[in-house]
Amino acid sequence: MKKKADKQKDVESLRGELERIRHLIIAGYEKIKVAQDFELRKAVRAAGGSYRVIKNNLAEKAAEGTQAQELLKGLVGMTSLAYTHTDPVALAKALTTYAKANPAFVFKAGMVDGRVIDIGAIAELASLPSREEMFSKLLFLIQAPAQRLATAVSAVGRNMAVVIDQGCKESKFSS
């Protein structure tokens, strides 16, 4: 059993993390074996996130005064946190994929950009395109008008050259 000083250190450590994070998913992990837990942690790391198993009462104390305060109040059962500072979509995709393969892993709630979301919103978040896909689509949309303009400008010159060439071949431009 941990000493009170160790528990206080854990609370302060978790509070520091909760103050910095913007995207958080709370899950239950009952009946998950060690190998499954290892795979979950690996998937979360690959998505750019962190994973932490917590005690409910320590999480509630650590969350006081943070954006996650309402979210971590009154938790029951075995609880874990998956969080990221960057891309919540990648984290939601990784966790949703893992949850499909391991039904013992269930979502409880989440937070994206400081707003509380429910379990359904986590699934919707996972169905969104990733950050990289969004950037590539945006870049395509930005480049498309420039490409069309360049094509139109070159077409005018090309068409004029064809007309002049035809005129020369048919001796229409004689002096």
C-alpha cells in the first residue's frame, strides 16, 4: 500500500498533466491481460498520446481546478486515461480500433479542446480524417485554382500559336 506522501506526489504529477492536456479520453479496462495492455500502450504511443491507469479518488483530487474537473468527478470501476497534446483524431482512431478488438476496453467519456464529449462523440471523432489527411486536402484545394489559372494562361498562348501556324500553312498571312 502506498504511503500518503507517495499518493500526494501522484496527485501532483497527475494535476500537472491535466493542466497541460487539451484532449483526453477516459476508459474502463477491466479484465484486460498484460499483453493486451502492452498493445494498447503501444497503439496510444504510435498515435502520439500517453496512457495512464489511475485511481478514481486520486484522479478526482488531481482534477480540481482543471478543465477535466467535471469529467473526472464520480468515476467508478477501473479507470485509465489516454491523452494527447496534438491530434485527438489519431488518439480516438487508435483507441476505437483497440476497443473493437478488445470488448473489455470501454469508453467512459472524453474531452476535446477543453470541451466534454460523450461516448458517441468519440466514435464520430474516430471517423474523421486524420490531421495529415486534412492538411493534404486543404493544400489540394489551395493549389487547384492556381493550377487552373496556369492551364488557362498557357492555353491562350497555345491556341494563338496554333492559329498563327495554321494561317502560315494556308498562306493567309502574306505580305
